[in-house]
Amino acid sequence: MSQASILPPLTQIPPYLQTVADYERQAQLHLSDMVWQYLQGGAMDEVSVRSNLSAFDHIQLMPRLLQDLTHGHTECEIFGQRYPHPIFVAPIGHQQQFHPEAEAATALAAEVLGSNMVLSTFTNTDMRELNADNPRKWFQLYWQGERSKSLDLVKMAEAHNYSAIVVTVDSPHTGIRDRERRVFFHLPEGMQHPHTPAHIPLPELQEGDHPVFQGLMKIAPTWQDIAWLVQQTHLPVVLKGVLNPMDAQLAIQHGVQGLIVSNHGGRVLDTSITPLTALKLIKQVVPADFPLLYDGGIRRGSDVFKAIALGASAVLVGRPVIYGLATAGALGVAHVLKILKEEFEITMALMGTARIDEINQDYIFQK
């Protein structure tokens, strides 16, 4: 799409935007082809991108009927904090690509809809600009190559009323993204990242050093760094990107207080296990009340129900939020979240479940 044919963001929501799929089609009209390919793409052959979506098709719902639901609600509690519903905003960097108001617009919409906002390290909006009086926000940390720089960001988040630290651990190296390379993807020159460089400086390689193993992997975090970080903050530390039950157990041993089961939207390691499968496996090895959040492929309120049935405490949505942002800024994000929230409410009612803690595997059948 030529720059001249890119539509500006909408200022009101037209009646034909009724679903996340509608917003996906609309969002493409508001973005350059390069940015669209970045948003939609994944690693290598993008098998994981497709699998994250199709995994929900293999789970069927088994409703219970004639239940008294007059006491029903969608509230959930994580780390002692109540949320009106379990649909959270995933951390997404560089949001200025999608709308001039970037993360500020997303955060406003999340606050209005009662969604928990997870702000990326690669935000274009300073974390201090988000409403300090809104307790429903977490900070996502990309390890900064050393402890002191990473801790500086954590302490800033503490000081500005963020209520958890989410450490993304599944991307110590960027995935091989063929689609991005074909369109020569690049961030706009001069794009501001107030809390980190767009590319964290690599260690200086010596003769004979391997560019991967003595490069990015040399400054990647280890379990020892996670254990250290847990001791440095009063906030709960959550690891994002865990897929293996053995890592889930190690996380608990190192003091981690929650996990986000995710394969990074299929953007890092292609053909990895789907987060839905990983969620089911990890649920079997962690304590019953241990917070597990789900990330990957949520497009319908029924998807939210299925993830909770498999053990999720809440879910995160990424690309759907950006479809809303690109289409109509804060208004679009709010509408996308509202769509998912209302679909989830109606799914709960039709399934005969009054509260989230009633949703379990008795309500689903896996083909």
C-alpha cells in the first residue's frame, strides 16, 4: 500500500466493526505494508503463528444448563488485586508505528475498560506518563544486559505505581523473521524509546568468539539473575514466555510468583509447542493457586473461556489490541476490549458458569 493510500485513524466506530476479525481487516487499511507485515508476521515459516490460532478449534465447549447465574460476575484476583475481568493487554513495543498516540492511547483504553495494561520496555511512551492513580498496570522488562540497568527500570516502575514486573525470558535472541526481512522492516529514524535503546549494545567480540553465543547470549539473563531480581523488589516477578513444565518448576524454586505461558505470538521460535498445550502441562506441576496467565491467539470471548478452563488465571491479548489502535486509537482499543469482554460474559452465561473459579476442564472436550 502506498503512503498516499493509507487511511488516517477513524474518529468514530462504524457499524461494520463487530469482531476482532473485522478490526484485523480494517487495521491493514491504516498501516503501511512494511508495518503490517511486521505486525502479522512471525518466525521462519510461521507455523507457530497459525497453530496458536488453530489450537482453539480443537477444543469444544460442553455447557451445563439450568444453572442459577443471578450471582454471576467476571471478576478475578491476582496477587491480591481484584480485576473486573480477566482480559489483559499484552506488552507490545514500538506502538507509535501504529498510531501517533502510541501506548498512551492503549493505556487510556485499558484503564477505561478495566483491563490490566502491561507496558513494554520498548515503549515509545515514558512509563511515568501513564496514570499513576491507576493500579491496573504492570511493567514488562527486557533484560538490559546487566543487573544495574535492569534494576533501574524496576525501581522506576516501583516508584510509579506499577504493581508487578513481567520479565520476558523467551527471546534472548531475535527470531528469524523472514517476512520482515523481505520487506526490509525498520523502525522510523529518530523513534524515541525513553527507557532503553532500540537495540541493546552487544559485547565486543574477541577473535574466535561466536557472534551468537558470545554475543547476545552472553548478556542474556540466567536463573541466577532472576533469583537476584526477585530479592531486589517488593513487587511480584512474573516470567513471560515459559512453555516447559520443568522451567515452571524452576521458576517457583527461584521465587517467581507467576508465569505467562506464551510462545511470543510465534515470533521467536517457530514450531514451538502451542501455549494452550503448554498451559495444560504446566498446570499439572504448579500449585493449584499459582497464577498462570495465557498469551497467544485469543480472538474471541470463547477463546478466553477455553484458556481459563485449561488453567489460566487471566489472558493477554496483543495483536487484537493493535488492530484497534491502528484503526481508531484509544477508541478502537477500547472497542476491541469491549467486544472480547462481552463475548466472554455471554459465553460464561451460556456455559452455565457464574464465576471464573467455576470454569474448568469439565466444560470442554479436546478433539
